[in-house]
Amino acid sequence: MDAATTIWVISLVIALVVTLVVVFLLEWILRTAKNILAGASAIWTHGQLVANNTIQIPILLPTTNRVAGKILEASEAIKGATKAIEEHADGCPGCPHCVLNHQKAMAAGD
């Protein structure tokens, strides 16, 4: 083999090695880009879910406030009734009067 052929073969081998390295690097870049795209897609999907939930808050808040107001009214009524029972129980030692009134009311209801 003469010098020109040797240089030609060495150049072809180097070009082949460089081509293989470039192909490997491009495949690596492509894989990394696909991973980034998958991550960005997941972030986008979850961001949309959060946005949908956030949109629901002002729509449902008036209903929530109305129901909470009714619960508050009911709890205040229960508190008042409990206080009346407690006050009556403090001054009532067996309370036959209450028992008789209850029996009369039950008889009148029949």
C-alpha cells in the first residue's frame, strides 16, 4: 500500500468514527428533547387542571357561603335551646310540673 492509499483509508476511518459520534450525539439530543417534551406536557396538563379548579371557586363560593350561613343559624338556634335547657335544669329539681304539663299536652294531642 502506498502513502496515498494509507492516508485515504485513515481519512475514511476517521470520517466513519466522526459520523458515528455525531449520530450518537444527535440521538442523545433527540431522546433528551422527547423527555423535555413529555415533562412539559405533564406540566401543561396539570396546569390546566389547576386552572379548571380555580375557575370553579368563584362559581361555587356563593353556594358555599349560603350553606355556611344556614349552618351558622342552626348552630345558634341549638346553642340557644341548649342554654334554655341548662337554665331550666339548674332550677328544676325533678320538675313534676313539667312532667304533668307534658302528660296533659300528650293527652290533648290524642
